[in-house]
Amino acid sequence: MGIGFFVVWATTRQTRRVAHEQAEELITVARREAAVAAEEVKQKAAQEISHKRAEMIKKFARAEIDSEVRLREIRAHEESLALLDYQVEQRQERVNRENSAVRQARDAICDMSKNVRKRLEGVSEMDAEQIQQALREEIELECQDELRVLRREILEKSERELETEAQRTLIATMQRLSTKSNNDLSATIVQLPSEEMKGRIIGREGRNIKAFEQATGVTVLIDESPQTVLISSFDPVRREIARSSMEALVADGRIQPATIEDFVKQAQDEVGATATQAGEDAVAKLKLNGVHPEIIGLLGRLKYRFSYNQNVLDHSVETAFLASMIASEVGLDPNIAKRAGLLHDIGKSLSGELEGSHAHIGAEYIKRYGETPIVVNAVEAHHEEVKPETVYAGLVILADTISAVRPGARAESIDGYVQRLDRLENLATGIEGVQQAFAIQAGREIRVVVAPQMVTDERAREIAKILREKIETELEYPSSIKITVIREQRFTETAK
């Protein structure tokens, strides 16, 4: 029993000792862990404090910089205001000095004027109004010649500048346009495969040729020329229809009244389609939009019309290009000028039954199909039958003239040319005091010699104006005509 108690006691003591050692170890580990955790918390707090301190330092530095910048700006504004105040003071002082000098000069002038007036009144025994009137008349007489010379110089200088600028614009425009010359227009001739074909065209008792002329409205001339038939008509569209239908009949071989009507109808359709295509090509070439189909068809008919052997459709397209380029040179809308230039001669395609000039009826026609008043007026005024209302009308007149008078553009018969020159010289010699008149430069200039005993210099100037008015009202001519009146006296002696 005692041994058992001892064993229990020893075991208990050993267990208590082991438990005590384990408790000490746990306490030591806990202390170490607590120390480590405290150290980590301390380091983290130190890092946060350091980070906060750095941010505060940056904020303080930025605020200090901003304050310094604002302070510099305030100082700069203060310096500017001070400088401005100084400048204002200086300017005010200068203005005051100038005002004072002006007042002094005005007072001095007034005093001098009073003294001069008193002296003049005393010397001439005239009052102030009489002296003022006399001085005014004297100054006007002295300055009259100078003013006349100055006015003449200004007018001549303005005319030279305008002429130079106009020449520059026209030359620049014409250099940009390259066109072909028109050849002489010959009669419409149809070639035949054989002489036997002439008899078939005439037909029994001439019924074929009569049917052909009635259907086409042309005159068919068959003479001794080998294997040729001449088609004559004043209407170029009819002449083209006749030519086309005649060639088709000759190729087909069946020439009789029934087939003639069929082929003429077919030729009319072909010529109409060709005219429409020509009008569309002209509009497309000029890059115009919104042109009515009826106007396009009428434009195409100009392909078969000629003015002094110049194709009217080619002339219209050329006029459109010239008007467009001139408008571009002077700062206007080239599209409006181009449209008016293309349509200016469209009245030549309309029926001859309509009354009025081709400019008037053409303007009325395009007005019905929605063209603008600017274009309508330019078309109607391109021969100056009505007053041009816009600058575009003047551009069309100028472009039309350039296209008509350029070298190779038009041909004129010898008889018509001679008659025009004779008419020009007769207009000049019909004026009293004119001795001789000579038309030169292909009728673009006329030189008039007057009798010096009968005509003074002033009368010679009047003769030039009278002749200009007569030419403009009584003579048809291309471009312009220069008039030169010559008055001279010659004295001749012979020494022997």
C-alpha cells in the first residue's frame, strides 16, 4: 500500500513537472509571437507615418509653388498697370501740348487774317466780301488749266488700265481654248454607183424625183456631173434628211414613191435621234445639269446649221467655254456664264413661223422650260436688242464676239465683203466736209480725210462721233470698227 502511494505520488509529481515545463514553453512561444506581431505593427505604423509625411511634404511644396506663381502674376499685372498708367499720362500730356499748340496756331492765323483783311480793305478800298469773290475768281482761273490737264491724265490712265486688264483677261481666256478652223461649206452631194441610177431617181415622167422633193422639201439637181446628185435647200436639217434618205434609197435600189416615203420617215427619225445625241454630248461636254430635254433636242438641231460657214452648235459650245473662262478670270460664277453661252443661239433652231429675232424667241423658249432670269436676259441681250441686266449678259456678248471673229471661224462671200466695205465708205463720205474715206484692216478700221478749210478740230471730233453712230445703227459688221478722222494742211514750195 505504501509502495502504491509512492508510485502514485511520483507519477503525479512527474506529470505536474512535465505540465509545468510545457506551460513555460507555451508562454515563451506566446511571448515570442507577441513580440513579432508587435514589431510588425510598429513597422507598418512607421511606414504609414512615413508615407503620410511624404504626401504632406509634396502638398506643401505644390502649394508653395502655386503661391509663388500667383504672386509673380500679381506682380506682373501690377507692373503692367503701372506702365499703362504711365503711358496714359504721357499721351495725355502730349495731347495737351498738341492742343495748346493748335490753339496758339489758330489764334495766330486769326490775327494774321484780321491784319491781312484790314490791310486789303485799306489798300483797295474794298469790303471783305468783294475781296473774297475776287480771290476766288483768280484762283479758279489759275487752277482751271491744271484741273483740266489733271482730269485728262486721270481719264487716260483709267482707260489704259482698264484696256490693259481687259486685254490680259481676254488673252488668258483665248490661250486656254484651242479650236479648229471651219472650212468652206460646200453643197450637199450624193455619190451614185452608176449613171444609170440617175434615171431611176428621176423615174417615169419624173414621178420619183417629184415624190422625193415633196417628201423632203428640198430641190434635187441632176446635171451632167458624173455619178453625182446635188441636193439644195436653205434648211440644213431638211438637206441632211434628204441626203440620208437618198443614200439609203440608192443602197436599197427600190426607188419608187411608196419606198421613198418610208425611207424619208426613217431618215427623219435618224436625224432627230442624232440631233438629240449631239445636244446631250454638248451638255455633257460642258458638265451642265438640269437642262430640260426639249432644250437639249433643240440644241442638237444646231449641229446642222451654219453661220458664215461656222457650225452653230460648235460656236455655241465654244462661246460657253469662253464665257466660263472669262467669268473665272473676273471672279464670277462660271456655270451661269457657261449655261448662258451655250443657249444664246438656240433661237436659230426654232421655226421660222415665229415672229421676232432668234435672240428674242430663244429667250422666250428657254424661259418656258425653267431657265433663270439671268440666263434668259443674257440670251435675249446677246445682240444688244434689249438692255443687259447683269454682267453675265456682257460676258456672253463678249464671248460670242470672240468666237465669231477669231481667225478661221467664219467665211464671208467676196460679194458680201465688198458690199460691206463700200457701204462703210459711203456712210463716211455722206457726211458734210469729208473728202475721202478708206476702209482698211478687212473693214475693221476706216480712215476719214476731211477738208481742213471747212472742218475745224472740234468739227472733226464731231464727225467721228456722227460716223460711229451711223455705223452702229445702219451697218451690220463683226467685232468692232475703229474710226480715225484726219485733218491736215500741207504747204508745198519748189525752189529753182
